[in-house]
Amino acid sequence: MYLHSIASALPEDSFTQQDCWEILNSQIGNTELKGSSISLLRKILSQDSGIDKRHFAISDPERLFGSDAEAQNRAFEEHAPALAATALSKALDQAGLQATDLDALLISTCTGYLCPGVSSYVAESMGLKPNAFLLDSVGQGCGAAIPLLRSADGFLAANPDTTVATISVEVCSAAFFIADDPGVLISLCLFGDGASASIWSGKPGNAGDWKTGRFDTLHLPAEREKIRFVNDSGRLRNKLHRTVPKLAADAVAQLFEKRKTEPDQIISHTGGRDVLNAIEEVLPQHELTESRAVLREYGNCSSPSVLLALENRLNSASKHSDSHLWLTSFGAGFAAHSLELSRE
């Protein structure tokens, strides 16, 4: 399939890491956090974690880190469709298309749940035609964007004359959790909100359009408990083990060995500073420039992150003569995924 456009949407409100520390510090008295947990939060948010700021759809600081399950789900329901629709509108404008030109809309998310899914709300607000195929993918965590593209590729293989939009959208601020668990606290310091939309078709629109190549996936269910969401009294609680950076790097290295072509650049899910460091250690010939830039500007936005980094690279295309890119995403499962993009 061929890429026609890619665009992102971030909430208007952004917070520096120091802002986040001040918000948390003002609310710590309402928690039962141990002194060691408070020290860990202060250390991460006050030092260079590779993140300068993050965007949160939940703009009221007092609601960011202290909402109950019902309020968090309401926040996801309010903000996820809106973020997704904004990103899609930008992508359609770039491609010179209308929402009625879309034959399918595929959306991935893991930070909340709606039934019908987010795609139903976006289709309504954007005015998609009634017979457009809608598909929602949930439960794949930070790695969801590439499997979603693989699903779009399958749809276009069966329907080559159609046009498909994919959106990865996360409202991570609707899943913030505070507890005396280092993984929970680190997660609290990493994640931000955002969405990325892209438009694809089975045929090239212009010379030089990017074309998908080899998709690949690696599943390691034995490592599932090291990175996943669990339900804690109706709220999503992120599990994040200290070995995740090495786990991610090893999985990415295995997928990279199976590539068909040496890429001009690797575009990776941002993960976190330690994750990117670990990947660069196993693949030292490639600096993850775009992934680090996205991490610094937005934090870890979960599933949209790899596509935010791709957009960053494509928007600076005048500085590069790329003909091959290799994308990788990873997360809950444990699962890692890859995709090759190429153009003549």
C-alpha cells in the first residue's frame, strides 16, 4: 500500500516535567506514598529524562493525577475521538481528500474503552459515508500502530481501488495511576497524549510515494507481566519492569536481522530514554534522532509515537535522500513489530 499523507494532533495544553513535579508535589499530601516513592518522582521529573514537556488532554492539573475510574473513562470518551478527528482532518487536507473519499477507517488505542469504538464517533463527526468499513483495535499497547497498518495493508490487498485511513490515538492522562511501585511511578513521568493519522491506498498517487514492504512481528508471551495494563479497582494500572529496555532492544535487534534492505534510518517507538539508549547499543550504526526528538517534545505518547517520529523524518525530507526506512514499535504482550517503507 502507498502512503499519501501523515499528520498528528496534540492537546493544546503542555506541561514541563518541572510543572508535573509541582502538580504532584501539591497533591502528595492526599496520597499514602512512601518517602522513597516521592524521592523517585522528584528525581525523574527534576533531572534530564530525555523529556522536556508533555501534552495532556486533561488540562486541569488537579484532575491529572487524582481522578477515579469513572472520571478517567469520561475523560477518554471526551478527548480520544476529538484528538483522532483532528489528526484525521489534517491528514485529509494534506492528501487533498474529503472524509467521504474514505472507504475504511481503522483506529487503535489502549488507554480507554468505548463501545461502539472510537471509530464510530470519528466517522460521525467527520461525516464518513455510511458504508465505510470501521475497525477498532484495542489491547496492543504502545506497539499498536504497526499491526494496525498491517491490517490496512490486508484490506487494501483485497480492495486495491479503495482509500483507507488509520489513526493511533492515546489519552494517557486518562490512565495515570499513583502507587508505591517504581514501574507505576516511572510510567507517570513518561507518558503524554496524542494522535497520528495517515491516509493509504492500494495504488500510488504520485511518483515517489512511500510503499509498505515487509511487516514482521515477534511475540514473547512469557514476558507479558513485564509490561502491560492491569485492572486495579476499575482503573488502568501500568506494569513496567526495569528489564523492559533490554527486552525491547533484544526484540528490535531480532527483527532488524530479518530486514530485506539496509535502511537510511530507523524510526522507533520512543519508549523512554533508557529504551532508546538500549536500542542504539544493539544497533550502533543508527542514531534514533527522530525518536529522541519526539520523546523530548511530547514524551511517550504510546501507540502514536512511532508515527510521530516518522512524520518528523518525512517533514525534514529536504535534509535527507531517503529511499528506505525501517519502522519498529513494541509494548504489551510482550510484542515487537516492524515495517519497511521504500520509494523509487
